[in-house]
Amino acid sequence: MSIHIRRARETDADRITEFNALLASETEHLELDLTRLHQGVRALLTDDSKGIYYLAELDGRVVGQLMITYEWSDWRNGMFWWIQSVYVEKTARGKGVFTALYRFVESLARNTKEVCGLRLYVEKNNTSAQHIYSSLGMEKTEYEMYEIEFTSKI
């Protein structure tokens, strides 16, 4: 059993859309507009300034994903990479897929001069994910997250 990590291509848009829909359903009990979701995935896949998806393949089949977006830190004069849209297919969970994705991205970040760190957010009640992130060396911060959404304007 070998896990291979690669950068997503435009031809992966359907699989990524599927994973994102499953992610929203499983974690937030949301049913996303699949047309809008697919357009959003394709927009990122065709514009690196928006972010990058990395995919995990197990025995040649895509079983996991992770998306990176960017946040400039003037305090550090560097870029944080935000880990988002993490999903591992149910049949592949517990096989090291997320760890492989994370270690791959962590290595890229450490070897990219302008990157000053990795960040992610996690649901308050998702203790299993929190445990995994801690076991990989990430630390919980003291920040709370606030937002206002304007999705209906798009």
C-alpha cells in the first residue's frame, strides 16, 4: 500500500467537487450547491493565486485531498499557508492518508522561503481531528474565528 501525493489538475475537478460536498455534509450537515461548488473548484484549479489542491492516491486511486490558500503576514513579512478542504474517503481513513498529505505540504512550506507557517481551522467538537493535528506538531492558538458571508452576491 503506497500513498502518492500530487498536485491536482483540472481533470480532477469532479473528484474534488465530490469530496468537498461530502466534507460539507459530514462536518457541517450542509448540502452545497453543486454547480457553484464545481465552479469554485475549477476557479482555483485554473488560478494558482487562489490556492492549490494536493491529492493523495492510494494504489492509483484518489482517496484524499487538501487545499492550500494564502495569508500574508505583515508582522512576519511572510506568507502563511492555510490548510483547508481536507477530506479522506471513508474507506481510506486510518491508513495515513492525511498524515502523508500534511507531511508533503509541510515539507514544501519549510522549503519555500516566503512561507512562515501553516494554519488551519477545525470544528470545535471535532476532537479526533484536533488530536491528529496536535500529533503532527501543530499547536492550538488562542484565537476565535468570526466571519460575515456574502455568498449570495456571487
